[in-house]
Amino acid sequence: MLARTGKYNRNSEYFRVAKEAVKYTCTRQRPNGSWYYGEDAKYHWIDSFHTGYNLDALRCYIENTGDKTFQKNLLSGFEFFRKAFFESNGRPKYYHNRAYPIDIQCASQAIETLSKFADIDESALDQAITVAEWTIRNMQDESGYFCYRQYPYIKVKTPMIHWGQATMYKALTNLISVLCVIGKEKFGS
């Protein structure tokens, strides 16, 4: 938020504080490109949607400030994200080292982050589409809402507005927007 606001009001203090926050986050990035959920040992797990949040925020900082200091962190984190959190059929994984639970937040954040990075790596858009297709086939109820979570033998079908519906519709809208932009670039208006 500080980087975006600073871009418009040219407040150098906003940029300074934003850079300190990004620096703090990047110094906690692990050598493989991942981040733990939290610093205390009891929070040392790595999950997909918090990784996606970090990547989106880092990208937002870079785009709004023009500061490429953390570009290497961004690319390293994105490479880890793509390798660790997806199965070949598009199923998003919650944790880097196991699939379950399958969570609608993992799917929605994956679609959003992958589609936002399509200009850096074109194959990310294909991966976003694959995740969206898997999610629609496997996590969307026939009445239209998206299920909250799936375990090996049970699916929690509770439709949660914030956790599932809003984030999934936002992700799908973002994906469609990126596809529209690419379509216009390739085929004209």
C-alpha cells in the first residue's frame, strides 16, 4: 500500500518505509526461495497462499517504485512457488511437501499469482489456466459456489464468502483480464 500510494503522491517517506518492509521480508527468505509462515519455530511451515501473498506484494513494490533491488528474491520465490505447490494435473498443494488439505484459498491465490506473473513467464498463464480448470472441476459445487476444503476422504462444502467465494471470483476475474489483454495483443481489438 505504501509503495502504491507513494507512486501517486511522491512521498519519499512512504517509499523508505515500504523498502524497509520488503527488505525485512526478503532477509527472511530461505535459500530455496521459500518463506516460512512465521518466524517462531512453531510457525515453520511453508504454504502456497502465503507464498503467493509475498510474491504479489514484492512484485507490487517493484512495479510501483521501480526499485529492482529485490528482483532476484522475486524470481527465486516465484521459481520455488511454481515447483513446490502444484501437481501436473493442476491441483494446488497447501504445503510445499504434501498436498492435503486441498484448500480453495490455495487454488484462488495460485490462479491470481500465476496470472499476474504471465508477463515474466508465459508458461505461468498456462499453469494458471490448468489450476483454474482443475479447481472448477473438483472444488466447485454444481450449484456454483466453491467448496472450502478437501481432505483425502471428505470434502468440506461450506461456502465461505471471504475464504472461498470472493477470492476465487477475484482470481478468475484476474485470469480473464490477463487473457483478454493477451488476446488483444495477439489478435487486435
